[in-house]
Amino acid sequence: MERTFAIIKPDAVASGNTGAILAAIEQAGFRIRAMRMTRLSRPQAEGFYGVHRERPFFNGLVEFMTEGPVVVLALEAPGAILKWRETMGATNPEKAADGTIRKRFGTNIERNATHGSDAPETAAFELAFFFTGFELL
């Protein structure tokens, strides 16, 4: 079993798609190990996305991720990292495969409904950023 981290982003929460996305997560065979709705502060968003600090999209990303509530999740499944990335679909919803979460609920490359870890090291950092070890038992 492997764990990965996921976020249902502010656009999907505001659009009322949280339940449908959670259903898609479970239908894809993931076990939800931890989940919480929260609203990121600017310092939290800057810390979480710190790896992108020098990128031109950083400030817009921080603004977007702090504009409303998000749902953070710890997901578990065999090969969870790759499986979640496949379930989400391509970053750009226009290029995402039919039936993927981003194709169904994303609006554009910036407002694409979900986030997912891209590697085991990233998943470890992101899970620890939002959840204590006790929450993940």
C-alpha cells in the first residue's frame, strides 16, 4: 500500500463538486485515511507551494488557493501516487482524458479542481504539512 496527498481545490469546492470528487476517489479504489476541510492562509499556501516561488505563476497560485475552502486528503491504495495522478487527469482539463476528475470538474489549467503529489518524497512532505502522524493511523 502507498499513500499520497490530494487537495480538492477552491474552484471545485465553490462549485459544489466536493461530493462527486470524493465519490470518484472511492470508486477508483482509494481508501481515504484522513480528510479535512480548511482554508489556507497566505503563509500556509506560500509554504506549501514554496517549490514554485521563483515561477511566474506563484503569486496567482497562492491567491487562488487562498480564495476559499479546500479539502485536504490522505489517500491510500496500491501505487497510490501514480493511480491518483491518472484519476485526476492532465493538469490542463482540455487535454485530460474523458472521465478524469480534471476533465469533469476543471475549468482551465489554473482552475483544475484537484492537486496530487507527484513523487514519494513530495507525498511525504505534503502529507506531513497537513496531517499529524496520529491522524494518519
